[in-house]
Amino acid sequence: MEAYFFTACAVCFGDPNSLSSKALSVAVFFLFGIVAMVLTGIAWTAFVWSRRANRLESAVTGDS
């Protein structure tokens, strides 16, 4: 194999002024935002279900 085959690209090498490095940084933060929104949605759903279960239990047992 030739030596040039193993050289790093601008993203891997870490040139902060490279357009591809900047694009990768934006992509990482975008995907982090998507993951955060999905996890927030899951947590909110669990919270709402817990609250509904408590209300239903109170209604069934007659507690106010």
C-alpha cells in the first residue's frame, strides 16, 4: 500500500478552519439536539403516564 492512503483527512486531522470540520461540528450538535428532544419526549411521556396512573388510582379507591 502507498503511504498516502493512510493520511488523515481534514476532519480526522483536526484542521479547525476546514469547511468539512465545521460542517461535522454542526452535524454533531444537530444530532445531539435531536437525541435530546427524543429523550425529553420519552421522559415527558413517562411523567404524564405516572400522573394519569395516580389520578386513576385515586378515582378507583375514592381518595380525593
